[in-house]
Amino acid sequence: MSGPIALRTSGWLSVRTATESSNSSRTLLKSMQPPPDGKRETLSQAPVPTAFCNNRGMELVSKEFGLAKRDEAPVLARMSRDYVEQGLNWRWRTPAILNMIRDPEAVVLCVRCQRPGTNGSEVAPRPGRHGTADGRWRGTVIGGFGIMQYAMERAHLNLLAVHPSLRRHGLASDLLTWLEKTAVVAGIARVDLEVRARNTGGRAFYRARGYEEADFVPRYYSGVESAIRMHKRLR
């Protein structure tokens, strides 16, 4: 299942060879090809990509991409429940998210947003918390996340979610691009995903990023909602 702050790309995850990655996805999944200037920087060492937005009075924010931590799994699970799986059986609960974080063949990528001038480390666990009366954030929040699983030739986008207050600023595009670049380095030929058939906005989002609609799958979600299966060829 699978909603975007303009990214100033300043560093990519470090990478080993494609041969090594085909033998061990864990090597690959924490790696990415270097930026055009040839620099190699680990994710933790890379300069923090920053951008600013002002959405419905929200104050300026910065953002940083990184792999999800285990203690963030409950937050991601609630985001999936509230922003992706509304009206469905809640499949992506904390244990399922933890399985993906631990899975050597998967990447759980988060974007953490923070207001300039704040030193907090709060993570927003649900809408309406850790904000001031005028809707401003306190400290750091998870603005969005994506989960992708990698096989020999194909990858599958399991989840892509962005906090409603941070949508339409490029976060979803940035998350998807980062995951796709990891797949390219891994030698993956294609990315597959499913989206609700009635989610016209989501379908348009993926089409604009090169995904093609392949199949209509009746009652795919919890036996009650149909899906559109989409894919994108990476090579």
C-alpha cells in the first residue's frame, strides 16, 4: 500500500559493488551510489538536506533522512493506521514494522523534521500531539517514511506515508527517490506497488514518477477494497 519539501541533495549512502550487493542485500540497503561530484558519504555523515515550508501557518522546518530505529516502530505503525490503512484491518502494526526494520532484505527509511532553533527530540506519535496551540511543532517529528523490500530482480514498495501537515512539499517524492536509487544500486530491474483503486491522487502521484498501471485487483485490501497494481522499470 501506498502521499511531498524540495530536496537539496548533498550526500548519498556509501556503496559496495553490485556483485557484493547481489550476495548480501544488507550491504546494499545501507548504501547508495555517490552523488555526481564523486563524493562518498555515509548516511549518518552526510550533510543534513534542508528545506523550508509554510503550510497552513506551520513554521519553517528542516529535514533529515535516515534508517528507522526500533523504538520508532510504534510511531510508524500508527502513521500507517491513520494515513494509509484507514477503513481497513490494521495490518502494519508495531511487530510488522519491527520485522521490516530487522529484515536484511528491506529498508525502512524515515524523514525527520525539525523547526529551526529547537533542540527537542520529540517524535509525534499521533496527530494533534507535540504541537503548540497555533499548530507549530515542538522538537523533531517523523514527517514521513517508506518501506521497500528487495529481491533478486524486483523490489516492492510496502508503505509510503507522510504526515498530513507536511504533504505537498516533496517528502513523498524524496523518500521514493531514495528507495529507488538504493534499488538501482542493488541491480533491481523493477519496483512494484499497490494503491487503492479509488485513490486517484495516489495513482496520479505514482504515474507522474514513471509508474505504469498494470492490473486491477478486486477486493485486494482486507477483502473490501480493490487495488491498482503498478510498476516502474529501473533498467
